[in-house]
Amino acid sequence: MALQETVRDIDSGLAARIIKISMVAVVLAGIVVLYFLFHFKGLGTEAAMDQAQLARSLVSGEGFTTRYIRPLAIQQLTDSGRKIPADHFPEVHNAPLFPMLEAAALFPFRKNLDMAPTDTLSKGDRVAAGLGILLLLIGVLVWYFVARRLFDYELALLAAGLLLVTDLMWQYALAGLPQLLLIILFGLVTLCSFDALRAEEQERSALSVILRLALAAFLLGLMALTHGVAAFLLPGFLAFCLIAFRERVAATFVSLVVFLTTVLPWLAHNYLTCGNPLGIAVYTALAGAGVTEEAVMRGVNTGLSLGGGMATKFRTGLTDQAAHLWEYMGLNIVAVAALMAVMHPFRNPTAALWRWIVILMWAGVTIGMTLFGVKEAVSGNQLHIVFLPAFLLYGLAFLLVLWNRLNISLKALRIVFLSALFLLAAAPMLLRFIAGAQAKIQWPPYVPPFISVLQKWYQPKEILCSDMPWAVAWYANRKCLLLPETVRQFNQISDFGVLGTPIVGLYLTPVSGGQDFLSLIKGPYKEWGPVIMRTVNLNDFLLKSFTPLPVDGECILYADRERWSHK
């Protein structure tokens, strides 16, 4: 009898739960170890390093200031009559919330962020990755509760598992980008919206409903403070307020006011700092077709306006996003099934309504991404991934409905069906693990140990210039100007001491050197062709000394003197 009771406890009692949770924890820990130890190569995007160096400034007590200086930001300050500071350059490009969160994570390590000569990965990169993994796990938990509220316990568990085996989620966990924080906040917005719908169904007071919507709008504002493009969620949410509630005017008005009140302090900060409440990122949205964000930031034209191929920009942007949508959704086949679930008549009225709200908000964010540009699956402006959990829920629910309609009562076949879904969703992750360990750095173009050496060669108040100033600002902790569009602008900024002191170093990498020959003649770096190709006459150039740097001399440093010859 004792043996039978033990077996029964293991099968269905507390012991069963402990065993299942332990198995999940072991598998999860294994995935974390495999990604972190064998597939983490450090931060690899401009946006991640830019926000990390902002977090470092916050930790250092310098406020929201940047060491990554854009020529367009200099011009914007000049045009608005603001003084260009000689020490702490103000940040008016990034949203503030994620750098603040990163600063909190970096704070315990603030005295040990500089790289040692033997380091391959920086401590700051590891902290950013650790934070990303924590945000991933919290995000899965939040969306588990969303699934419980929207569907049932079984679907919630399956959806959480599908999120955890989606390779793109882990790539973002290690990327140091804010998308996983957006996923958490979007899940909380969804939960608050469901609470408002439930209060409406239970005929509670209008105040009770509006307070829940106000909380959702506040969280929506936090999303906009995490990434500016997330503000494009607002029209879809306001449509939800108009459609779903009796007190539609009050619900919409209060939600709008709460959202604006949440983002207003940051807009006021930008206006007081540079004269434009939207900072300098808005100029990327206003640029026409074929104009990259880098080209906008390297220039000095703050008079950009709508036009110049905006119709072409929308057409090519939307087409490109549609062509890569599955990739942007992590190659997860279950998420793609959500596109077919749109027309399914869900019995749950909340599920039926919320899918249309998700589609509206997704459409709004897609327009935002079209304006600001999406480079690749893992990049700063790729926000399709934020909708992956919601798409997974609806796609999985639709597939389970189709399976149930087959009236197959054999449990083993259902297990096979679900296993096939997991295998297809996890295929990119499995292929990554099969491929084995990769290179330990993000080369090309980043070599953190040889970027950090600039910290020893230059003093904190000296100004450098580079085609990758975000990396210099993060790994070398030095102020660095983005390579201006022309050599004339470069000379003017240096000769007139616009940034307080002359420019004393120019660090060039495969970002510019990897361009083909015709691009160096006709492309965005045409003015810098001789400098990049190392054929410039140093007698006619501002910086008279130079030295090739690893890897294989593909990076080069021009300097005012041979700083590398001194210890």
C-alpha cells in the first residue's frame, strides 16, 4: 500500500509538481548555459551599445548624457540657440527607460566595467546579457498569465514552452536591446485591458473601468519611453477604448491624457535640451526613400521635411517587412498560424475582440517601423518580435481548434501533433546548437579588446571620431564623434573647438573600410575615400600619425601624435 501511495503521489500529487518543475528548470538552465557560454559573442548592434553607454553615464553620475556624438545633434543644438557643452553632451536620441534599467543592473559593477587586456568579452556585455535573460523569463511568465486569462491552463503552458524554444527570443536576450522589456509591458497592458473588459461585463462603476484603462495607458506610455516607435500602439488602443466600453468618450479621453502625461516629462526634457520635443530621431522618419539613419545623423541638415520619396519609402518598407515577416517572428510556424486565426470565430468574446485590437496596434507599429527603418531580425527598430507572444497564443489556439475538429481521441497522436509543433518552432534553436560554438567576438566589425585600448591612449576630455562611435563610447568609455558627411565638417568641428577641444583621433573600421570600391567613390563615404583606403597625404590632413590595428590591420587609427608608442 505504501508503494502504491508513493506512486500515486508521484503521478498526481505534490511530488509530481515538484518533479515537473525541476525538469523544466533543468532544461531551462541548460538552454541558458548553452546560449550564454557558447553562443554569446558580446553586444553586436549600434542600438545596444548606444544604450549601454548611456547606462554607463547614468551610473557614473553624469545624468542622461552621451559619449556618442552625432553631427546632426551638434547642428540641432546650434540651430536652436543652445550652448554646446564642452563636457557632458546631452542625449536626445534614445528613449530613457531601458538605459535606466540597464544602469540599475550595471550599478553593482560600476567600478569594474573597464576591460582588461586579456578580456575577450566585457563585463558590461555580460551584465547586459544577464539582464536580457531575466527579462525573457519574466516576459514568458507575464504572457503565461495572459494566456490563462484568455484561454486555459493547457494552452498557457504550451505557449510558454513555445516562447522558450524560439531562438529569436534568446537572441534578443543576449543582444542588449529593449524589445524584451517591451514584451513584458505589452503583456501587462493586455492584462489591464482584460481587467477593464471584465469590469465592464460585471457592470461595475464607470470609474472602476476607467481606472483600469488608465493603468493600461500608463503602461503604454512606459512602452513609448522604452522605444519611441512603440508610441504607434496608441491609435489601436484608443480604438479599443472607443469600441469596447459604454463610457467610450471618457475612456478614450482619460487614456489619451494618461498616456500623454506619462511621456510629457521626456518630451519637455528634449525640448528644453535641443528645441525639439522629439529629439533628433524624428529626422530619420522624415527622411525620404533610400536615406539611411546613419546618413541622416552624419549630416547637418535639420530642415528635413516630408516628401523626397516618402511614398516610395512606404512601399519599399512595407514590402520588405512583409518579405521578412516570418524571420521577424522568429521563424516560428505557430506564430504565422495567427494570420489564419484572424477570421476564426472565437467563442470567448474577449479573445474575439482583442485579436482585432492586436492587429490594429501591430499595423500602427508597422507604419512606425516603415518610417524609422528595420535593418534585420535582431536590430534596434524591429518590433514585430513584441507581438510574437500574442501571435503565438492565437496561432496555437487556432491549431488546437483544428486538431479537435478531427475528433481524434487517441492521446498519443495528440502528443505527436504537439511535439511536431514544438520541433518546428525549435528548429532554429536546434540548428544553432548543432552548429556548435561560434567566434567569441562580433567580428567584423567589433573587436572589443582593441577598441578598449583607446581608453589608455586618450584622456576622458579628449575627442575622437569614428565610423563606429557607439562602440568607442561603450568599450573605450571615450567621447567619440560620428564620422561627418564631409572632411570639411570634420575640420570645422575640430578647428573651431565645437566640442570643447580639437579632435585628436580618427578610428576607422570595416564599417567604412568594408565598402566596395565604387561605394567609396560614389557612396556615403566618398569624401573619405583616400583616408579609408590609406592613400591620403598626411601633410594635408588634420591628423599626421597613423597605425593599423587588429584584426589583420583592417582597422586603422589616425592620431595627432604616436600615442601607441607610449605606455
